[in-house]
Amino acid sequence: MEAPPLHVLTPEQVRVGFGMQLQMTAGAAAPLPVVRDVAIPAAGGPIRARLYRPAADGVLPGLVFFHGGGWVIGDLDSHDDLCRDLAAGAGCAVLAVDYRLAPEHRFPAAADDAVAATRWASVNAADLGIDPQRLAVGGDSAGGNLATVSALAARDAGIGLAAQLLIYPVTDLSRLEGESYTACADGYGLTADAMVWFRDHYLADAAAARDWRVSPLLAADLDRLPPALVVTAEFDVLRSEGEAYAKRLADAGVPTQLVRYDGMIHGFASMAGVLDTGRQVRSDMARWLADRLAR
């Protein structure tokens, strides 16, 4: 029996299905000497986070990571294997952030949590064994969106970040259209209808879609941001906006590397257990992070 499309389900149903899907496609969890949960104090209440360290001692570069899931689904466990691989491959500590989800907590809750977590990681880097001068942000899909927002907010607050890793990020919720939305509207996993569903659960007010914290592609300026790696997938409704964001970064003078993985669909970096390219992209991202965070 064919599963019903995501956009006709409730958030609770989608969360269960998402967890089951990832169990089938995730890669093996890389063993690490330190994996522990921490609590980040924030105005909206403590934020759960998980610290991954590839070495028990010493000061390491760091990555604050935000999981994907359309701001509605996903958690620390859904991206555990990806965070482990990035930590092991890049030789950096990874702080994964369990930000508040919609529709229980609509915008700007997730954005506020992301900004607060990034600021906290910078201020408390020494306690985490992280070099604050070598701190990056990153995430996939909605998490990539939150990484862009965190990078912009950090710049405006005078917090220097070393890099941003944007994996098929959402950068413009104001339109939900464009070449890739037309070409990949259905049949490639994440559908155009699903994006409408995620948007409508995340935003209480349609006008908020033009807020830069929702649609960073619309931000007034992108200068003075950290070097970026933007990963896109050929058959992904989000491809066009991810690549448009990469172009805006480059045009603003930000060192930017854009890599499109041909033949891939949205979420392929979470499919390392079943896709060779899912394993390859993790290796590629870790190599880029290691290089950037060594500078």
C-alpha cells in the first residue's frame, strides 16, 4: 500500500514516519569518546543540545548544527549519525541543537533558539573544549535555514564565525516557486505541497515569510559573513533557492563554494546507509570543514 502524502498528515504522524524512514536509511553511528547531552539556557526555556567530541581532551574547532525537518519534525536522534560523521571526519566538536518545533512553537521560536544557541556556544566555548575563533554553524534543509539566520545574527552581534555549512537550505519561504519547484514538484521525496505544509505549520502569519529570519535570501545585505559551503541536490524543490543564496553570498564577497550533487534528491546526506553519494557528501563536507576550521 502506498503511503499517503505528507501534506495530508498531522505533525504527529509525520514525526513517526520520519523517524522510521531515517532508521532505514541512516548510516552506522561512528564511535566517539564523548557524546553527552547539555542544556542551553534561553529566554524560551532550556534548549536541549548534544555535544560530540572526536577527542576527549584538548581544544577543538566547533560546529553548531541544526537538524532539518521543516521546523516541524526531527530531533537530536534523527541526525545523530550525521553529526557523528562530521565530528569524526572534520576533527571538530559538534553541538547539535534541539530547537523548538512548530506548530507547538511557531516562528520565531526556532530562529530565536538557533541564535541563542550560537551565542551561547561562542561565549561558553572554553567549557566545551572549543576554540571560539574556529566556530562554525551548519545544518540541513530547515536547519540550513537556521544556520544562515544564526550567521547573520552573529555578524550583527559582533560574533566572528569561521564558516557556515548549508546543506540544501531553505532560503526563501516567500515564494515557493522557481525552476526547481516546477521541475521537482512531485515524485522526488520532498514535494511542493509538502513545503506549503511545512510553511503553514511554521508561520502563524503569512506576512512573516518576508522576514529575513524566515527567508534569508531577502536579507538586505550578506556581506561580512563567514565562508560558506552550499550543498544542493539536482532533484530537489529547494535547489534553485539554495543556489540563489550561494550566488548572493559570492556577489557580496563571501568566499563561497557551491556543490550540486547530480542525480540526488532532498535529504540524501541522511541516506548514508543506502546511498554511496550519501556517504561521499559527508566525507566532502567534513573535508571542507576541516580545511576551513584549520585556518
